[in-house]
Amino acid sequence: MRTIRRPRRYVRNHWLRLLSPVLTYNHRRDAYLMRGVGRHVGPVLRVDRRVRREGPPDRIELRRRTRVA
């Protein structure tokens, strides 16, 4: 029995769809494993849900106060 946990690798959703004939989802691990041998060897893949920001962050609009006479 293996005592060291295999590290989870985060993969983009389109790669999981592409590899779907080779992978199966394991609810207990909340990850995708290779069919047939995934219980013992091979990668443990998870959906990459980390947020990536495209482009620069939103700027805060600063307005000057004008005096009304």
C-alpha cells in the first residue's frame, strides 16, 4: 500500500475534455485518474479553478472636485 499521497496537478478544462477517453472521475479524491491503473500509478488531475486576470487591473476613477461659485 502506498503511504505517500500523489500530488494533484491543476489542468485547464479543455485538456480534461481532450483526455476524457483516458481519464475517469473519482468522487472521493475530487480528481481525475487514469482508467485502469489510476488507483495506484499515474497522474491525479484536478480542474484549474484558480482565477486568472486578463490584462491590467481595473483603475479607480478619480475625479477632481470643482468649486461652485
